[in-house]
Amino acid sequence: MGSGRTGQRRCWSRSVGSARPAPKSAKAQVKFLLTRAKGSTKALAERLGVSRRTVERYRAGTLTTPQKHLKAALVEETASEWQPQVRAQAREQASSSGGMMVHVVAYFGFTATGSSDDGRIRHITTAISPTYVKQILQLQEDGATEEELHPVVAEAVTESYFTEWSTRAQGLRADFTHVQSIDFEF
């Protein structure tokens, strides 16, 4: 392939802009982690390396400022539980109703009768439909390489950008090569 960062895995680099931030206070972190531990103060206490009573005090708000080791454990455990949840919600929304944005820098070539546009490097940012999002996410979950995503992304970009959801340029097919970058934004 051409120059640039071909084959570089840059998918899923951005998450939902409207996603709630992770809990910051010790009380909020404990409450969140308790929901993930199905309400078990014993299980959470073991994960954090503290007593069950300490977990109960933070949940009740009688303790508010954790010691360094507990603060670090709360931050680490909250982050490990929060991000997969946020990502899963973003992926579900994108593949069911929201779609997502794709940013592509690549050489686009065209196949169509009467096409007057020669292939060239393009920087394209466009929204893609939930149908394509679902296909892309499934390929990614199945361990597809970035090159294996190219045909689906090219079809999605063709539909949304070049044919404007089949309102013009009927029969046009855009393929891309010499991919410099592909980024997705939920």
C-alpha cells in the first residue's frame, strides 16, 4: 500500500460526547461499585482491601476522605468497571439508532457509468448508518484487521457521502486504497 499509517489500528478512539463521567467522590464510587458487586459490601471490601464497615461508612457518607491506598483502589476499580459500561452503551446506541461518524483519509477510486470524478486522496468525515455500524462493530469484535474493515467502511462512506443515501449517483461504488487513517466517533 501507499505511504502513511496504513494498517494502523485507530478504531474506537473516541467515545460518546454525552456520556456521564465516572463517579468522582468516594461515596459515589462506593455506591457505583456496590451496584457492580450486586450490593455485597463483603465482596467490595475484599476488592478494595478494607473492612466491610469501612465500605458501609463511605456508602452512608460518614467517611468522605479515603486514605491514599483506598483512594487509589477506588479510582482503579471504578475506572475498570465504568469504561466497559460506557463503551457498551455507546456501541449499542450507535448500532441501533444513532449511527456514528467516520473520518477517513485515503485514496478513493470510483466505479460507475458516466463518472467524471477521477480518484484522489480525500479527507472525508461523514455520518454512517446504524446498519454499517453494526457490521463494523461485529467485525471488530471478531478480531478483524483494519484492512478487513476497508470494504464495509468504503460501502458506508459511498452510501452516506457520495450517493447521499441513494438520492444521487446511482450505481456509484467507491473503493479506497493507501489508507492513511480511519477514525470512528460515536
